[in-house]
Amino acid sequence: MSMQGKVVVVTGSNVGIGFETAVGVAALGATTVLACRNQAKAEVAAREVTQRTWNDDVHVVPLDLADLASVRKAGEDILSRWDRVDVLVNNAGGTWSERTLTAQGFEYTFGVNHLGHFALTNLLLDRLRSGAPSRIVNVTSVGHHAAWGGLRFEDLQSEKGYKAMEAYSRSKLANVLFTRELAKRLKGSGVTANAVHPGPVRSGFGMDGDLTGFMGFGMRLVRPFEISPRRGAKTSLYLATSPDVTAKTGMYWVRSKPGHMSRQARNDEAATRLWIESERLVASVGFVAP
């Protein structure tokens, strides 16, 4: 299937799954936008995408999801440079051993993995709608199943205690709930929203000093059993490009098939509440979505 004439934005696309997703859409002819925190690495990645695909319509937009001012600037940058956005792949994410804060004072894991993408998606929503049919793909994880107690709305910022994998699991649950609420709000607009678990991928995830101690050791231990980023990107690519999923929305996908989301992820009330709470949080620091 050709993606000629389509504009695809992929966050966190200088390495791993995001990079291979960018390669995949560029190979199909799409205008490919790498939205990344590290501009120097992103420029190198963009050149490599072009070398691998012979597509020179590959661009870089600076995006730091831990700073809503940067998210706003990235959104404005994309809207001013392209008159359409056909696919948004919210791929960036990570996990951090210690509790740290984003530029606006939000807990980092929740801020980067959920709030940053929530804000960016809202900034690009009108453009996605006006060029419909279009698609939003949110990269989550099977780890969302480990958020047994749900999102803990009374402590979204993990102020009462921080455990890295708990914070990560809850942020991945937030990705699925956000996807489901987004799909509901976009019903009938021609814009679909789906969540994807890429599989245990051998990428830079958790390996660039984000994780220390026992968790960092654990990550290194499982690396030989992980799949390649190219295989990990398959489901993201499938959802971004396949005509088979044109009308599919609000779903959770694993290995290019509908997957099993947790009971907590199927909670409609929690999905709506997360949206309202996310709007309130970003507005509280002066960031109002259109």
C-alpha cells in the first residue's frame, strides 16, 4: 500500500521501534516527521531513514515530552509546515528508577508517557480531523495489566510513594484509557485511535541510564530474549498503514491482532475521568488544548 502524499508524525523516532516505524512509513512514500528530544540524534536518524528507503521527504521536529512548552512549539511547528497530518504515532516513552519531575512539575513517567502525548494529540486533532480518514496510534505495553489497582486518581503524581515499575504500568494503563476515550470522542469523525503493545523489544528502552540498580540489571538480563525493533514496529506500522484497519478504533493490538486489555483498561468511567483530569492538569500550568 502506498503512503504517497500522506504526512506521518512519529514521536521518539531516532531509535528502536520509533525509528523502524519511521523507516516503514518512509519506505511506503510518506512524508515522514521524526519528533524527537535529541535533535542531533534525530538528524542522524533522518539521514539513515532516507538512505534505507530512498525517500528524502524526511524531516525532524524538536519535541521534549517532559516540557509542555516544547510540546506546544512542536505542535505549532508541525501545523505551520504541513497542511495535513494523516497519521500520528505516539511512540516515545520510558521508565525511570527515581521519582523526578517534568519542566511543569509533573511526575516524569506520567508526564512523558501520558501527559505530553495527550497535549500533542490535542494540538494536532483539528488537522487530523480536517484530513480524515486519519489515524492515531498509541504505543502502550502489556505492562498495563500490572496496574492492578487502576490509575490511583488520588495520587497520579506518585507523591505518596514511587516504585518505577508501578509508575510505568500505570502510565501504560493511561495510554490505553486515553486511546479508548479518544476513540469515543472522535466517533464519526473519520479519525481512528488504537493502542499497540509492540512486544519485548531490544531497543534503547531503560538502557541509557534511566534505570539503575536491580531494575537496570534485570533489563540487561532479559535482552537476549527480546525481539528486534524491526519486528517490534510491525504492529505500529500495520495500524498506521493497513487498509484492513481503516474502520477499527478504540482497540488494543498485539502482533497485528486484537489483544486482551486488562479489566482496568476497559473501565469507561476511568477513561473519561483521566481525560478530564489530564485537561485540568495541563490547564493548571497554562497549557490549554484547542
